[in-house]
Amino acid sequence: MILDFLRLFWSFFKIGFFTFGGGLAMIPFIEDEFVAKRKWVSADDMREMVILAQTLPGVVAVPRHGNSLRAPLVPQPPNPWS
């Protein structure tokens, strides 16, 4: 059982370490690791999990870069590049 948890941890560690862009960028790597290589889930189950995750708010988050969330609250310095 401990070995199963270590395999699961190692799979997600590799995916998280080598991907950039948040949850949506990781989905193809998770599918490759869990469906093709490890055969832990079927392709239909993986598709259903992704569909369910997309319907729930905040499960597969898209990162928000910039000052869009704190702009109304904190005065921003002028942008030297614009």
C-alpha cells in the first residue's frame, strides 16, 4: 500500500515539476501517465473526470497573472514599459 502511494506521489511530482501553466496544461500529461503508461484508469473514465472537473468551479484553475485582483485596492506604480 505504501508503494502505491509512492507511485502516485512520484507520478504527480513528475507532472507538476515539468509542466507550466496550471491545471489545464497538466491534463494531457496526467492522461499520458495514468491512461497510457500506468493503465490506472481507462480513457473514458479520464474523459469523464475532466468533464466533471470543468463543470465545478475552481477545480482546474486558470492562473490569473498581473494585478487584476489587487488593482482596485492598492495604488499601482506606473508601468515603465507602456
